[in-house]
Amino acid sequence: MKIQDTLTYGDIAETPELLEKFSARAGELKKLALRSNGTVYMVGRGSSGTATLFAKYIWETYAGTITNFIHPHSIFEAKKPLDFKGRAVWAFSQSGRSQDIVACLGKLLKWGARGVAVTNEPELKNNPLARMAGRHILLSTSKELPVAATKSFELQLWSVLWTAQVWERCFSDKDFKAAIAAARKAVDDDYGGTELLKKIKKAGMLGFVGRGALNAVAEDSALKFREMSKTHALGYSAAEFLHGPVGAYGPKDLVFLFTPTEKLPEDILKVKKALDERGTPCEIVKPGALKFPFSCIPTDMRMKKLALRLALYKGLNPDNPKGLNKVTQTF
């Protein structure tokens, strides 16, 4: 199978155009992007859950907005109603049909919350989450068919950046335009070439390590390698990696280090030193000329395409991995 024949590649290739289209209507966020007294709550699963991690870093760092995670199980098992009166709850779901996310938001709305749904499903009849929330941030009208989320994840990150911009004007229009241009280049970038694919295939275990918003990129990169290429891969924050996980890595493994700047920051240098001491090979992924946190978009796209290339290199079907479904029901 050629890479251009896969649905996953089609989604990755479409991403820059969809980012541009979202930017053209980002003004809609002024009415939709709720926060309550500088605070929001978020819930999501899988890649959508990883997008909430990105949102926490971006909104707290750049938009002065306290961002809290909701774990559905604690909501379902709560012995007494929790006080969510007037609180803004953002529910992220690519399809808008994840049963536990829908049920969780429903319970929170009964406790007085105000909901915002972030989905990639324009048809409300097929989108119970958006119908329930009443406020719907639509990522695109382009349906995502492959199991692994690529364009919808990039659009979730993009919506987070635009929300911060609407709230606090913390970025510039040039930042968004430069990121779209970099995303176009990432579509055609066969990062690392065949040599890197060979190294990854030989590795017993992959690690992805990032700091701040790149922690979310690390987490989702690992998820895509697991989903598409059946590779044992895990994502970490730089600090958490040094608090134990580094002990599992040896000379036969490979760790990707994401850096927000061309010069490695102190925490990534500490991770590299720990890996060097263990004889563990590492691949440093630099941002190029694009400024952080916008560099997260093309960096993530390169990793998703790399996972796709690895799947094909191993003779796997990246669009429909065995045992996985596009909409995962966990409730």
C-alpha cells in the first residue's frame, strides 16, 4: 500500500487547509468560549483527553485561566451532588458520541454547569454531546474515518490556541499564519527518512518526552504509534520521566525528546544526560524557525506521519488497526 492511498495520509494532507478554514471563523469563539471567573473544567478521552492536557498548559500559561480536569468515574460515583453551578465545562470528543463523556456532561449540567462541546461532527442529529451542551465549537465539516485521530487532534490544539487568543490576545495573527505554512511543509516531510524507520523498528520500546505543551504532543505521539504501528510506546513529561520511567529504558530502546527551542532547555538536557548514562539512544526533535507553542502543530504532524510510515514499513493497515474502533465506548 502506498502512503498516498491511505485515508490517514489524506487526513494529514488536508490539515493545513482545515486550520486555515477554522481561523477564518475563529471570531465565533467570542460567543462560545465560556469561562467562569477565569476558570474552566475539561473532560475527554483518548486523543481528545490529550487535547485537554494541551489546553491546560496553554490556557494557564498564556491566558491566565485556571484549567481543571474532570475524571468521569468520580462524577458517576459521587455520593453527593457537586457544586458546578455556573461553572464552564468543556467536553472534547471527535465524534460527539463517546457515551461516558456525554453522560458525564449530562450529570454536570444537572448540577448547574454550563457546557461547551468541541467536536468534529457537524450533524447535530449524530452529535448528542453538542446537542446537550448547547454551545458547539465545530472543528471542521471534514469527516475523519481512520481510527487514529490526526486532523481532528490538530484542530483541537488549534481551537485551544485560538481560544487563548480570543480571551487574552496573547498571540499575533502572524503566529497563526506561520503555523499554517509550517503545517504545509510538515505534510511533505518524511522525517528521519528510512534510517529512522529502521531504528524504530529495531527498538524494543519507544519513549516520547516533552515539556509543557509538548508533553501533550509526546502523549499523543505515543498513542498514534501504538494505534497505527503496534509499537510499544509511551509519552511523558520531562519531569515525570525522570521520576522513575527512565529506569525502564536501555540500549535497545529509543526515546524522542521534544524541545521548544533550538537550544535544549535545562529539563530536556537532564533527560538526555540520564539517557546517555544508560546508553539509551535518543532522537531530538527541534522546532525549526517556528515559535513555541505554535511549533507543537507541525511537530505533532511529523510524528503522526512517522507513525503512518512505520505502519506501512511493517506491512500493517494504519487506517483500520485490528481490535480498535473509531468511536470507543467505555461506559
